[in-house]
Amino acid sequence: MPWRAVSSAGLALSASGVAGIVYMLIVIRRAREQRGYAPVLEDWLWHCTFPFIAYGALLVAALLLRRDPHTFS
């Protein structure tokens, strides 16, 4: 998408990162509270850890992008 300013892309990335982290915290809480199935290591990795890292990387990218003062014209 052609952004007019880098801050617009940073805002979209930060919103996605924050929303994803909140969602992953809800998923982790629900996975810990369930009683019908005991998650194994692969479940924790693929459904909790890796997505949490990915959303965290989006948030870090947004924070680093805001430090770049360059704007597009």
C-alpha cells in the first residue's frame, strides 16, 4: 500500500502487534485452563510461543519504524 508517511505504516504495524499479543495472552490463558486435553510441547510452541514471538516482532518493527524520520512524498 502506498503510504504517505512512515508513521501510517508504523501505526498499522503497532495496532496489529498489540492486538495479536492481547489475543495470544487470551489463547495462553484458555489453553492453561482447559481440562479435556493436556497440551504437549508442540501445542505450546505452534499455538502459543511462535505466534507470540511473531506479534512481538511486529510491535518491535513498528517501534523501530517510528524512529526513522524519513517521509515519502
